[in-house]
Amino acid sequence: MKRVLILGSTGSIGTQALEIIADREDLEPVGLAVGRDWQTAAVQAKGFEIKTIAVADRAAAEEAKSGFDGAVLSGEQGVIELIGVTRPDIVLNGIVGAAGLGPTIAALSQGIDVALANKESLVIGGELVTELAAATGAKLLPVDSEHSALFQLLENEDHAALDRIVLTASGGPFRGRTDLDGITVEQALDHPTWAMGGRITIDSATLMNKGFEMIEAAHLFGLPYEQIDVVVHPQSIVHSLIDLKDGATLAHLGYPDMRVPIAYALTWPERSDVPVERLDLARVGRLDFEEPDPGTFRCLALAREAGRSGGIAPCVLNAADEVAVAAFLEGMITFKDISTVIERTIEDVGSGPAKGFDELFAIDEASRERASEIISGLT
């Protein structure tokens, strides 16, 4: 029996993970963590007889203490404490944003495997996080569909035989556009393939999400950026590809369904039965591919530059993006302003080596403050 702790249990990843666990006798959820929605977490906990939850928002946690029939840990520190209290075999980190880095550090420090859906853990602290995992022997098992695909494709391949990896991108709702003026929040949230949360949907529309995935892949697989490419593939059937030096190209295909990579991460090294629709290529009919446009979608180019710079640069990139996307969703800035805010924040905060996690947290805070100042000047 594998004991599973789910962080972000009320989000898309968390709810689908619980669906998978409900159908399996070899997986047992031992704890849940949420941001504010303790009521939904309480219902989830009751269904699985879970006795302990964590609620990051302290006001919501106080409400939960009187409404949840079990133990409630409070605040972001409570989410981290939940790892020690529940003693899981694997932590599924489905927390959105920089808030997911602390729990990743805590789990890896205790030698606990992490099923990672929180890409910010590697975008912000990639070098330090992977060093920590190597030191404790804990495994990072990717949950992003693209990285799960690459993990599976590379698992039995000698890295010396690898020429490059290729991440596929749907292109978002504005694929093919060269003019990004006048884009509304509603248009940007209308993703053509995936149903996701607000921030990641906007990041997909700007192609920043694919930029983050490049950085994540570089750390997960220990590759230079010269060996990481992106191709736009609107059908989202091919999740990633690898080119080998003998001329072979291997691809991972399937209909877009996050239950597949979630299940693979939770049950690895075994494969499990997942009740998803099987791929029918004849029905799909065609698969299209095209080059991305980093000139129009500046966020993709900014992410690659930050990744190559390394150190604190990806941390600044992520912090500025979180602030800029939130401002766009609130109607404070335009869609095009997102990349402007990010670029100016990176220029102002600067770059340099990442000496430790404490420094990264400080850089994250400083970058958010600078991005907010830039936004104030735009409004």
C-alpha cells in the first residue's frame, strides 16, 4: 500500500488524483492540503476517512477547525507540517505558484518522493531542488503531461544517444496571430484543448507556460537548452518527442487527459489501468505542427533567456509572471503588458547565482514588489 499526500486536493490535479486513488486498492490518501476551500476538502476527507487536513489561508483554517471533524493544520507552515504528520510514501504537489516550492523542499528533505505538478518548484529553485533530491535519494516524478511523456520516453534510453527533446505546445487561443492588441480576459481564458486554472491558462495563451516547461525539463533531465526545442501542435495528441542520434524519433501520444500522467506518477514504476479513451488515429485524421513565434509571444523568448542565465533569473521570471497575470485577470493591464512587466522586472532585479533557498524566497518577494511598481506605472 502506497501512502499518498495530496497538496492542492480541490484543484484539477488533486480531484483527478482522488478519482484515480478511489479505483485502486494499492493507493491510500493520508492527508489533504488546500488554499482556502476547506469545505470541499472536508467532503473529500470524509469520503476517504482522512483525519488530518491543512489549510494555507489562516482565516479559512480557523473556520475549518470548528467545521471539520478532524485535525486542521494552519497556514503555509501547516501544509509543510502535514508532510511530517502523515508520513506519506509520496507527495503529490498540485499547489499552484511559488507557494509549492516550500512543500517540495520539505518532502525531498525527508527523502519522500514527489509527484510534481508544481512546475514552479523547478522554475524557481531548479538547481537547488535537484541537488536536494540527489542528496536524499528522493525521486521527482513529473506530472505535467509533456514531462511525464519525456520521462517515459527517456527512461530506457542512454542519454548519450539523445540528440534533443521536443516539447509540444497547443499554441493557445491566439495561435497564428501576430497582433495581440485588444485581447480580453475572456478570450485569453478560452483554451482550445485543456481545461485548467486561471493562471496556467493565461500562461498557455502567452506561451510562458511552455517557457516554464523548458526550464523544468532542463532540470529534470539534466539537458542544456540547445537540446530542448518547442513545436506548436494544436491537436495536443503528441505530448512530447525525443530525437536520437541514430535518426529515430520517439513520440508519446494520447488524447489530452491528465489522469494518464497523474496515474503514472503515483504508481511508478508500474503502469496502472486508467479508464480513458484510447487513441484512434484514423478518427483524429491529421496531426499539424508549426514553429512557435517568440517574436510575437515574447514570454517564450524571455523564459529561454532566463533559463540559460540560471541562478536567480528564473525566480524573477516566475514572480513577475504571477504578478502580471493576476493584474491582467483583474483588468489592470493589457494582455501585451504581461511580457512588458516581466521583461522590465528581470532588467531591474538583475541576475546572479542562487546561493540558497532563503535567498530565492527573498528574490521572489523583491521581484513581486518591483513588478507591482511597474504595473502601477502602467495603469
